[in-house]
Amino acid sequence: MKMTGTIRSTEGWTGHGAGLTAGEAREHAIADVPAGYELVDTMTESAKPGEPVTMRSSARSIETRAIAADGADYAGALRGLRDAVPDGWQLQAVTLESA
């Protein structure tokens, strides 16, 4: 039985920004998100009266790859597929190939 899967990199990125308003700080915090990453979260780090607002942004890699494994049955193929996932990657989707 053959099974294929899609894996995604678990690599992340963190950026920071500051501004006079929360909106301005957010714009600066997400402005440098690198190509190949998608924004996941923005969080206020500091918002004290009379001081600039600071924010942190988090992004994750959108890089994906295909992997495949064979097994005598469904459980064996799934085990082989999970074993084929390298460190720093996670299994996102599984497809059972028809015989």
C-alpha cells in the first residue's frame, strides 16, 4: 500500500516594530516578514502612556514538500510516512494511493 504526504517546514520568524499608535506599530512589525513566510500573530509588547507602542510579529514558513512511503497495510504505510518526516518538518496531509 502506497501513501503520500505533504510536509511543511516548522521554521519560524519573529519581527518587532514601534510607532505612536498600535496601528503604526503593527505596520512596522509586519513590514519585514520575509518572502516564503506567512504572518501568524502580532502581539503588543508595550503600550505605556506617553511612550511608543511596541509590537512583536510571528510568521511561519510556507515551504512544503511531498513525501511517500509503502507499507503492507494502512498502519504500516502511515508509520513509514511518519518516519520519513525529517526534523524541522511536520506532516500536514496524507493521501492513500489507489492500488
